[in-house]
Amino acid sequence: MTELVIHFQRPAHWAETIHIHLWDGHPGGFETQWPGLPMKARGDGWYVIGLPGLDQIRLVVHDAQGR
């Protein structure tokens, strides 16, 4: 099974909680409602999320504070 894995490094001035809003997932048209899914902190400002069954998607990464 395909899994799309997204890594993101949080800018220092962003909030600690990072979300990812997704739409137009392929295959299957996967999407989330705002604010999306929380990403998992991995240390040193890095966050990650795995999306099983997807090979492409449109996304917005944000901190729910307008950034």
C-alpha cells in the first residue's frame, strides 16, 4: 500500500501545534475539514504525518494562529 509521508519544519515564531489541511487526494478524493489533522512532533522543530493510500494531495500547513 502506498503511503504519502509529509515532513515539515516549524518556523521558530509559529505555535507548537501544527495542522495540515488536505484536499484533492488521489486516489479517492480524500479531504479534511478545517483546521485539518494535527501533525506529530518529532523533535528539533520537525513534524510528520503519514497518509496511507495516497500518492498525491493538495495541502496547507498552518499553526491555527494565522500562519
